[in-house]
Amino acid sequence: PYFLQELGVANIALWTGIIVTAQFAAVVLGNNVWGAVSDRFGPQRAIQATMAGDALFFGLSAIATRPWSLLLIRFLAGLFSPLVPALACVFAVLTPAETTTGIGRYALSLL
């Protein structure tokens, strides 16, 4: 919201809702794509690609000059945001079952 205010947007609440919704809609699409990439090339490659995409598009968010450009950049950032499912896959493969159970219980306790 502060960034939109700096851009001179009149209806900040509306644009914030549109941008956040677009980003998480792209996350849904990206999950499917990065799942296939992870299956084909391995989860490490998928994690590297999503981290690079996150860094690129979150960096580009800082130089957006219009609300529609911020919307496009955040949508593209959402496509590269399925980092958490890829990391969960890696952790599930690399850690013992009792450790992942403990991590799952801890994560549920935070809800």
C-alpha cells in the first residue's frame, strides 16, 4: 500500500486487492508448472529457478512506475513463487521421517 501511495494511486485498497489476487492466482498456475519442472529436472533445479525468478521480479517491483506495471511484475513474480512446495519436497527426501513429522507439527502449531 505504501508503494502504491508513492505512485500516486487514488484507490489504494482496490489496487492492493487486484495486485495481491493476481500474484496468488499466478502462484496457483506456477505450482503446476514448477511441479512438472521438478519432476523432470529435479527439485534442486526447480528451487534454483524459482529463487532466481523471485529475486528478479521482486527487484523489478522496486522500479515499477505505474500500478499496471506493478500488477504485471507481481503476477510474473507469482509464477516463480512456488518455492515453498519445492523446498518441502527436498526436505521430505533428505530428512528422516521423525524430523519431518516434528516440523509438520510445529508448522501446524503456528496456524
